[in-house]
Amino acid sequence: MDEYAWPTGPEVPAAEAVRQSWAKTVAALPVGARVGGEVIGRQRFGVFIRVEGVSNAVALAEITAMPRGMELPPLGAHIEGTVIDHAHHNHQVKIRLPT
């Protein structure tokens, strides 16, 4: 298996469902909220997370929002972080992983 993978599979919300749920996602996950979820995709720039407790919410923890020297979490890992922004153009919740 390749070290990097885009989010795919039955556990990944469909893009249209993510788009339709965006207003509810932003309301449920304000900046500063603590979130947890499963890593569903890995790229050199960060990891994609399916957020627990919020239907169709996808988060991205970019390398720039990870502690210095931290390895990218593997697919399937459970991680927690804090919401730092909302990327409205692609319907992603941006999170920072704890130091």
C-alpha cells in the first residue's frame, strides 16, 4: 500500500453530502472546539479526518498545524485536535493537533 492515500471508501462521506451539511458542520464545530476522529486519508501536506459526532464532517490537519517533528498519523488512527479555521471553498474543517 502506498504511504499516501486520498480519502476513499465507505467510511468517507460523499462530496455532495459534505457540501450540503456544511452550514451545520460550521455551526457544530466553531473555532476553538475540540474534535476527534479517524484518519481517512494521508498526503504529504497533512491528514484528512472523519470527525466523530458530526455527520458528513471532514477535517484536515496540515503539517503546518502539527507539532514540530511529528510523524503523520497512519490511516485508521484516532486523533484529536482543535478547530482553527473553516475552509469554505472546499468544505473542510482545519484543525491543529496538540503539542
